[in-house]
Amino acid sequence: MPAPLDEYPIHQTSLSMARVATSDKNFYDRSYFNALDTEGDLFLVTGFGAYPNLGVTDAFATVRKGDRQWAVRFSDALEERSLDLAVGGFRIEVLEPLRRLRVVCEGDDAGGLGFDLTWEGSCPAVQEQPHLLMNGLRPQLDSSRFAQTGTWSGVLSVDGEDVVVDPDRWMGTRDRSWGIRPVGDGDPAGRLVDNPSEGFWWLYVPLRFEEFSVIVIIQESPDGFRTLNDATRVWNDGRIEQLGWPRVEFDYVSGTRRARAATLHLTAADGSPVTIEVTPRTGIALHVGAGYGGDPEWTHGQWRGRKWVERAVYDLTDPAIAGRIPFGVSDFSASATCNGEPGAGLFEHASLGRHDPTGFADWSSVAP
């Protein structure tokens, strides 16, 4: 049967838009956003996903305030694929493609989490390098993604308080990605049980400054071999400049793998140095309520039945929660300088298992 999207001249294959060009269950199509108060400690991460081969669509939102993290998850059956980006009480409205969007999450009567926010891009969206991560002979990650920095306006409600979101102090970053990524219930381990992963190292730093944005992505194998290297400066007027091969210095908190600060050494097109100092601020563990890898409660694409909604509040000082945080990806709001010019954005980092360049020998290693 045709899908509503088949009315539009957007086909990439001979298939109806009701189908995707692979039968891999892990095919996904997702939007990610974050919003941070540059003058306070509130930090929001939210997203929406569709999983055509699983017949599922879902969304999540989570906010860090003090030592607590609020989360809400929506999931439902994916019916006809269309231009509606909505599930349960969550929706995304594309007001102006690649520039302005409205993101709405309905709150509840218990004073939990909800918002009505409008995004405005500060620079053009930029295509990132293709993401490929192999797990033995099989692609674990094989996707395309574009990213953008911008500002937010609207209202954020959390813990019974309505916060006015002013674009003069609220900014954020977003990405759109699609392709292959582990989603839904896990696959049988098979042969891979005899070849367990030694580690995973990832750094993603999109930052906004007055006249430009900088987006840095680094992915490395346990021996330090770089499987993804992308450093780009996007000027507000649309110019795009590659910034060479990033070198990174970390200042980790003793006894952890949490970065207190990081320095990114980049190179402009004319050969001059571009030095970015980043200071992480408020952090959100993406595997505590937001459904990312390692979340024991819910995973993106997982079938939970029709019209499923779940809300939770996590005490990050609870030993049972705190003990989980180091074993997944965390997002931090961040302040930054680029050759002395102030800016802000996202600091996303994961250092799991062995990573020779930083001296972590195994899964239990921490900074001295």
C-alpha cells in the first residue's frame, strides 16, 4: 500500500516510502535536541524517533535540575509514515525546514516535565562525516547526520515551576540522524560473545560563538585509532571551514572518567591555530531515563504497547543511580572560549573500557 509520503517527489529507491531500503531491524530515523540556560544550571535533552522495521515510534525528554533528573517517555505503534512528527503528548512542528521548529511536550498535573519551545538556527545546518562503527564483521552504526546550533524561546515547566525560555540566554544544539544503530530489543550475541568489546571512546562538541559555530566529533578504537574525525567551523553567513585533525587534552576528575575541562587544538584553513577551552557544567546521563544504550528501564524502539507513557524522577545521589552513570554516554551543558572568544554548547563524552591514549587499561580504570 502507498504511504502519504508517496505523494511527494522525495523517493530515493524504487520502494514506496512505507518501506526503507534495508530489512535490518535497527534502521532508525531520529531527531535530537538540547536546551541550556547559559546563566543557570537547567539543562534539557529531548528527542523523537521512528523505527520502520520495528513498527514503533517514540520520544523522550529529560531535564536536570539540581541533583534530580526528570524524564518522560512516549511510545506507540508506527502506522503510516507521514510528515507528522508526533507520538503521545510529544510533537515536532517544522515551521521552516533547517531553520525553525517548534517542539512540544505535554506536562502532567503532578508538576513533572513539559514544555512548548521554538528553535531558531543560528547558522546553517551542516552535514557531518558518515558515522561507521563495526562490531566484528557487522556494522553496529552506519548513519548520516546533520547538526546545527541555535537559540530557544518559549516555556519550560519542571517540578511545578514555569520557566520563561528567553533566546538571549537559552541556546542549544540539535542533530538529525538516520541509518543503522542498535534499537529495540537486543540481537542475539552469537559469535560476538567470544569477541567482547574492549572499549568505546567518543567525543562530540558542538559549540556556538557570536559569528560562527564549531562542531567537533571524534571516535576512537581502544588503541586510539581514529574511526571518525570531523572538525568544522560553520560561519553564520553560510561559509564552512574544515579545521584539520583535532588534538584533545583532558583534565579528568581524580577517581573518575568525568572531564573537569578539555582543550581542543584545531587548525584553520590558513594554518593558524584555533584553540577551544571547554568547561562542562550541568550533566545528564543519557542512559538514566532517556533510553540510550545501557538504560535498564527502556530502550529506543522497544515495543511497550500502544499509547505507552511513563514518567520518572531520579535522585542522582542515590547510590543505585550514581553507580550507573559512569557506564554510558553523558551530555553536559558547557561554557567555552575559542581563541579567547566566549561561547557555549554541548560537551558529550564517553570513555568506556580500554583507551590507550588516555591511559585507561580496562573497564575499571579511572584517572589518578
